[in-house]
Amino acid sequence: MGRLATHPSTMNILFGLMILTVLMLICMEPNQVEAQVEPPYPPDYEVRAHHEIATELGKKDWNYNENPCNNKSSWFTPPPPPNVPEAINNSTVTCNCSFPNGECHIDGIYLLGQDLDGVLPCSLVKLSHIKVLVLYLNYLNGTIPREWAALKLETLNVAMNRLSGPIPSYLGNITSLKYLYASLAYEPGEQPVFWNYSSRVWEIGQPGKPWTEALFRIQ
């Protein structure tokens, strides 16, 4: 009798395992449900704008059959594991899904080291919620479009491309801009021209230098 009292029976073990399994399933259920919830697609007009942006940039591998807002499709480059340096190549679109009625709007485009050989896209102005544009290390040509002055960008990085001309004064209309990183080509002897906007004075560069890099943080 003493021996039976000190060791649980097979039925008790099975019953205990069954209870444990049920508790684990209960604890996991909310996470599983949360993982299955997919964010909605961005509005059709933003998807159409992305088609136009891709054409202007020379971006040919966006898959429009996938949701750019789910952070799992080909529109997203996963971050590296901890303690692993981030790769220079990145092709990511981010969305803000905190709008009323659960709407998602594209708020960031990151295209680093993608060998893009088009131009800076005028069609970007059709993404009215975009905050971040990073087109670092490509082969993009031309100048910064005047249309961008209507945007509410906070970060703009167009450095390490083949852009020409000074940073245009109409970018001073983007009062939300906090970071600007650009490297632009100038004719020999040409003085880069930057703008004064309120208390912000942006100017850099010397005559005679064919390339000028500018990195600004606006307080």
C-alpha cells in the first residue's frame, strides 16, 4: 500500500498531461489567432501609385499579388539576427495600420543597393501618408522632383546615386523634414545652393568640387 501511495498511477499521469495540454492550448490560442490576422491591403490608389513609382525607378520585382503591408511578403526584407550587421541591400515597404476603420497606408519605402537606374519618382506625391523615403546606393539619375515639396516626409535619403544639380529650394516647403541625406553632382566651380527656412540654415559645399555630400538633422 505504501508503494502505491508514493507513486502516481498511469491514469493520474495521463490525466495530468491532459490538463497540461489543455492549459497550453488555452495560452497559445490568443497568439495563434493574432498571428492569423492579416492587415488589409493599402487603398487601390496607393497600389496604382506604386506601379508608377516602380516604372520611374526601374524597380521590376515588386509582386502586386502580395500584400505590401503584412511584413512577410517579397515587399519586406527581414532584419538580421541580433549581433549580425545589417546588409546594405534592402527592399522594404512599411505601412501604418493605425488609421480609423483599420485602414493601412504606405508610410515608408526603403530601397538600398537595388541597382535602380531610373529617376526619382514624381509619382511619390500620390502616397500622401509617406514619411520615409530611402533610395541609398543606386544609379538613379536626374534631379529632385518639384512635386515632392507637397509631401510630409520626415526622412529623405537619396545619397550615392547619380543625381545632379543643387538641393532645390522648394524642399524648404517640407516643414516636417527632420533628416536629409544627399550626394549631388555639381559643375566645376558651381556653388551649391541651399535654402533658409525659418531658423534652419542649410548650406554645405565648396566651389570646384564635383561632388558634394550633405547630411542634415533638423531640430
